[in-house]
Amino acid sequence: MTAKDRRSEMVQYWWSKALDSMASARREFEAGSYSYAMNRLYYAVFYAVSAALLGRQRSFRKHSGVRAAFPRQFIKTGVIDMKWGRLYDQLFEDRQEGD
């Protein structure tokens, strides 16, 4: 297996985790567990951003690295609107508060 194939598999893995976390967030929200829903929603975004960064051959071991790379790779380059960066930051803060 080539490095490119391995990276492609990892991108798919992170996207899958993002979708699973989004589904979990929806279930928690519908059950009235808003703190858990927020936690799962943050992780859905974290996993999706991690997948997108890995697709650009960027990988980080910590949440802080992913959070710092997101605006550099996607917002400042005009790929994604700034409002999504603010949402990601807000979800991070809300998750921290909920934990």
C-alpha cells in the first residue's frame, strides 16, 4: 500500500467518524442531553476538519494544532467563509464549558 493510499484510507476514516459523531449529536439532542449533543457536535466538526487537513497532507496530534491550521488552510485562502471558523471556535468553547 502506498503512502497516498494510506492517507486516503485515513481521510475516509476521519470522515466516517465525523458522520458517526453527527448522528450521535442528533440522538443526544433529541433525547434532551444538550451538553452531550454539544460534545458530539464539536467532535463531528473536529473529525471533519482533521479529514480535510489530512487530505491536504496536514496532520496534527492535538486539538490546538487542528484549530490553528483550520483558518490558515481554509479561511485565509478563501475556501471556507469566516463564519465557519467562528462556529468551530464556539463549539470548542462550548464543549470545554460542558465538560
